[in-house]
Amino acid sequence: MKSKIQYINYICLSILFAGCGSLLDEVSLDTSVKAPDITEDNLPMVVKGMYNRFSSNIVYAQSAFGEEVSSDNLTSTYSLSSVSNLTNFDVCRVSVNDGLICGRMFSYPYNGIGAANVIINFVDDKGLTTPVAKQAKGEALMLRGYCYMLLAERFGKAVITLGYKDEEVIRTQNPEDEVWKQAENDLLASLDLLAGYTTPNSGSLQASQALLARLYLNRGVLTSNQQMIAQAGSYAALVTGSSVLALNDNFTDNYKSTSTGKEVIFRLVETVSTATDAYQYRLLSPASYPGPSSGSTFLEPSLVALYNEPNDNRAKALYTETYSVTGELATYSDKFPADIYPVWPVVRLAEMYLIVAEVKARQGTIDITPYNTLRAKRGASLKQNGDFANTTAFLAEIENERRRELVAEGLRWMDMRRFDRIATHLQNMGVDPRRVHFPVYSGEIINNPALTQTDYYEN
């Protein structure tokens, strides 16, 4: 791990890169700021650099696609090498030697943590309390909390580092409960520092509230903690009640860099050489589409069957085409467009409406209002309370709605765990049903022998 995250060392000139132009029109990496040269004046630029460091500007979605292909949402025959390929994820047999896909699932969050630590410690060491400094620290705490949440979801245990020296990370991992708690603490701490939402390209109060809602729902259900489940509902309701956010009438517009909609609460925007190089577009599109698409990743039949209303805008993003390798029909999603600035939505308002509905159902109440609010925007049919026999039936429908709405956004693996689908899924794949986390790339353990492999994997 040392070779992956040496940037955490503040003294050894960690470098944060940031584009100088507007958030949408210019995100090229044309300026760098060395850590000792950070000032209060250039903090906003350093914050932009933090996000670029996290995404590495090589399409963050590659990490999340591993989780989606491992789930029952996507299937793939895409192979990069004998160990780094989505076919391993498709059968839930990820190799410990996968340094590309699984390696990035591990290292990218640490990129974000290291960059965030530089900002947080700079503001604290200087005792800065101005609005600019508070916003910068708030965004750094939000991103660090999100990164620890990703590590907890993907690997369970992880090294917690809050400073900028190597000795903090060259050691064994903290237990999973502590990683979740660190994510929670960071997100909570950001609430008093962040300004309200103005753009999806920056951290905001609503973005942290939304991430807390997601964290509390997943953690609350998995640990049977009713207080956390209630907190998830409270934070999601704060977001849905915000006057600065709104569901987008155009579903696929949410994934365009040029969108002026207010549904995406926080997103990452990256730069590629040509529009058709956008990874999400390339991976999920049929081979006949422009660009280097192999047509080898498509929707699982069980998901395709859920798009059973032709007027649903989400169904209109689906395309069926013969997959040349097998000669069979496959269904693809065009929700991610070809775009010279690929967009990865970290959290959207749509998810918050579904969290509100799910929390109420888990508390024993069928409330179709938030569920219908979303479906109305998607052009889908509306339901009545009486359409569901009980809360169990309504929860099953909420799960289906999440699959329709959030496919390929990196949330299905945790959804399967929360809706108690994961053990059966893993058993069907012929692997240990306790293997709910992904393996640590063996190269990381070579670099940091103090690391231990994820439970139920072997080095």
C-alpha cells in the first residue's frame, strides 16, 4: 500500500492538481500546487484538485462497474487479462491478483483520502475560520467520509489515516465498524462547514446529508439498528425538502456534463480525448454504436424484465441488439451518453425519495407518496397504497424501483446485502456466501505486509 499512497506524506511535497477554468467548460489538468505552497487564496483550486486526484481522471466508473457486474444488474464477458477482467466479477470470483479493476476499487478511495487529509490538516494547522477555508475543509471531510464509506462497503476493514505521514498507513487495517464510524464522523463534521447546493460539481450541505442518508440506511439495516434507519429517513427527507433541488424531467439529462438540472446532488466530471472514449458509454453500449464499444456488457434478464412500462423514460434508454460473440439478443443501456466530459453521479435526488419510502416501510408504514413522486417524473404509472398487500410487498417494489433507476451507478451490491439477496446470489455462483467483500489486491499486501487479506480469500 505504501507505493500507492505515498502522496499522504505532506512534508514530501504531495501534489494536488486542479483545473483553472470553469467547472464544466475547462477541467484540464493545467495547474499544480505543491502542498507547502497551499494558501487560503488557492484553496478552491486545491479542492478541485482533490476531486481529480480521487477520480484520477481515468473514469471513476470502472471501480463501481465491478460491483455492478458482481451483482444481478449487469453481466459481462469483457476481459482485460487473465486476472483483470469483468468476467471474474460476473461469477463473483475476483482474483486477489487483479491490480487493475479490483486494485482501483482499493486505491482510488485512498487517493481521495490522501488529498482530503492535506486540505483538512492545512486548514486546522493554520487555524483558518473564513468561509473559504470552512467550505474547503467541509468538502474535504465530505469526500473523505465518502471514501471511507466505499472502503467499508467494498472491503470491510481498512486502514484509517487522518494525517499525512507514511507510518499512519503502513500498518494493519482497522475493523469494519471503525471504518463505518470514521465515514459517519467525517460526514457529520462536514455539515456545519458546507454551504448549500449551487452546483453538482462541488460538495454541499445537501450532498453530505444525502451520503449520510445512504450510510445510515445501509448500516442501520445490516446491523438491525432502528435508530440509524430513522436517521436515514430524516436526512433523506431534509434533502427531498430542499428548495434548491428538483427531479429532472429528462432522465438521461442527469448524465450529461451540459445538464442544467438540479437532480444530481454531487458528481465527478472528467476529461477524455474524444467523446466516444467515455467509459460508461463505451462499456454499456452495443457494438454497433459509435466508438470502441465491444458490446460485451449488458443488463441481466431479471433487470430487463422490470422495465415493463414502455412510457417509462428509463425504459426508453434501453436498446436490444444481437451480441456477436454468442449470437443471442442482449439489452443495453444508453443512460450514459458519449461525452467529452464524462459524468459520474455520486448521489442523486431520486435515491433520496426512494430512501424516504424505504425507511417508512421498514418502520411499518406504506407511504406511496415519495415513490410516486419519482415515478411521475419518469413517466411511469402511479400506485395506490392498496396495491401492496403489506410492507414486505412494498419493500420488494422499492427494490425493483432502485434497480430500474440506479442501475450502473454502483449501488446494487449494497442493495443486495440490505435486501437480503446476497447469500443466495453468492451460493448460486458457487462461492462462499460470506464473501460479501472484495479482495485486497495482492500487490498492496506486498507493499505493506501489515495488511491482511479480506476474509474468505487467500493470498
